[in-house]
Amino acid sequence: MDKITEEVVNAQLHAEIWSSSLYIVFQLYFFEQKLPMLASWLDVQIRKKAVRIRKISEFLLLGKANVVIREQVCRAEEWQSPMMALNALFAHEQYFHQQVADFLRWVRNTDNPSLQELALNLYTDEVHLSDFILELLRILTKEWRRRLPFD
């Protein structure tokens, strides 16, 4: 594996570890706020990220590259309300989604079929909470409009 590929893949590994840590913070907060569905959804995402971290590490090691795990600090957050925490989660999702898009764009421009396959397998089923909530709101809005009395 060439050095540039090693660096880019390690950067994506670092991003996954960082994102997973933030999801744990969000999960604990929502659990404490008695929002078990959000906490449960985040738990599923954390597990998916753990699988991605393992697969990225395996890819690097099988390619005889180094797995570089940089130091990170993760702290519990004190949001003033669940809505503020949800806004922070949405902001994180948007930021991370852009990181994934940049990584996938870079991977597509490589001549490395095994890396392309890995990237495709890692991110094809990516579901963002914000997408889920927006879809739910569209459904509820349609239902609400259907129930309005006619003039």
C-alpha cells in the first residue's frame, strides 16, 4: 500500500473513532433524558461504527500498512435541552457525511479495487437520523393535512 493511501485511510479511521465517541456522548445524554428510542438508535450506529473501525483497521494491516490511532479526548456534554442536543447531533451528522463524501470521492479516483470495494461496503447503508426525522415529519404533515376539515 502506498503512503498516501495509508494516510487517507488512517484519516478515515480516525474520523470513525471520533464520530463513534461523539455518538456515545449523545447516546448517554438521550438515555438520561428518558428518550430511549434515540438512545437505542445511537447504540445501533455505535455498533455499526465499531464494525467499520475493525474493517478499516483490517484493510490497513492486510495491506502491510500501519494503523495510526491518534489521541482523542471525549467529554460528556451538558446541553440545555434535548432539542439543543438534537441540533448538535444533526450538525455532527452533516459534518461527518461530508467527510464520508470526500473519502468516497477520493477512493473513486484511485486505481485500488480492494479499497473501492471496502468503501462501498462501509457506506452503502448509511442512514442519517436527520433524514429519518425529516421523512417522519413529511408523513405526519401529510396525515395532518388529510384530517383537516373542509371549508
